[in-house]
Amino acid sequence: MQGQAQQQAYDRGITIFSPDGRLYQVEYAREAVKRGTASIGVRTNDGVVLAVDKRVPSPLLEDSSVEKIHKADDHIGIASAGHVADARQLIDFARRQTQVNQLRYGQPIGVETLTKEVTDHIQQYTQVGGARPFGVALIVGGIQNGEPRLFETDPSGTPYEWKALAVGADRGDLQSYLEENYDEDADLDGGIQLALDALASVNDGSLLPSEVGLATVDVETETFEQFDQDRIADHLEENDLLDTGEDEPAEDDE
């Protein structure tokens, strides 16, 4: 009982390390990320792809109100997984930083610089009493000096750079799929296909356009572009991933 009480004490204090060097609240924040639907980022030679699973819990809910992909700047997009309200706060912070950099230096912010600004902000909430960590992970993708860059932010405040990654639910399965199928020579369409194939691999092999978010940042134009449902449906149909069961009549529950 005494050992359990001690663990609960470390559990409550975000600024207190446990004897084995752990911050339990940060680990719980990572668990919150795992409860969120998946987001995927893929870096290709031609740009960055962001794809998300944005399952709509009710037919009465507007699809457009489920936001998991965000534009941070003209050349940077961000996908999130985890606590939605926390994600909104970090997205707003990232957008302010892009504007501050533009006003202060007269040039767009670098992808790596923005990621580290965000993770520095996240890290403060692992060190200050009376606050909790952010229960969200972000995928930050964009173009920097003509090169595609892809980063992950962790609830601990640590940035990681990736060629391809997944965050959120089913991360282990998605990451394994990406590791097995990632092609460093793929173009942007190849990156889109890989991201959609990965999402479909944990969704019975097919996807609904209304439950998928897709965006790219192209090297040539250095512009963030978010796809509408028609374009997503075209890509799903082209890759034989379109869920054709959406037109089937629903069975009455009695």
C-alpha cells in the first residue's frame, strides 16, 4: 500500500520525477495521443503529404467541423492526433509564430524553426506546476530552402524528423506498414498512395472520402493545398480504396 501511495504522489505532480526517472503525466499525455484517430505524414522528393483518419461519430455532424489538418503558413501544414482542444491551442501558437517571424525578419519561417518553437512551448508545460502537458502530437510538414521537411512533436516537448511517420491510434501497425513500403524515390502521387494505403490497412482495406483528410505541400510551388472530398474520392478510386458500401441502405435496428 505504501508503494502504491508513493506512485500516486508522483502521478499527481507534473514537476516531480519518479525514482526511476519518469514523468507520469507526460506518459499519460502520450496515451491521450493514442486514443486519437491516426494521422500520417510522408516526405517525398516532390513535397510532403499529410493524411488523416477523421471518423465522424454521427451522421448529424458536419464533416467540415472535424479538423485534423491545418494550414500554419503558405508553405507549412500540420496534422494532429490526440486531444482536439489541445491541438487547436498549439496550431494557434504555431500560426502566431509564423507571423512574428514574417514581421520580424521579412521572410517565411523555417519548418524546423517552427517545430522547435512549438516543442519549446510544449516543454514548458512539463516543467511548471499547476498545469498539465498537451495531450496531442503534431506532424509538421513543409518546404524549407527548396527541400521537403517532416517533423513530429511529442508531448514531452521533443522534436523528431522523419521520412514517414504515423501518430495516434494504430501507430504500431501504421508505422510497420510505412517502413515496409516507403520508397525514397517516390513522387508526390506515390506519397499520397502510400499514405492512403496505410490508412486503409487499418480500416478493412477501404476508406470513405468523408472520413479522410488529405493535404500536400509541393516543392515546386511551396504552397499548402488541402484536398476536397471529390479529389480524395478520385485518389481512393484510382488506388482501389474507395468504400463502395456508403450507398447501401442501412439496416433498421429493432
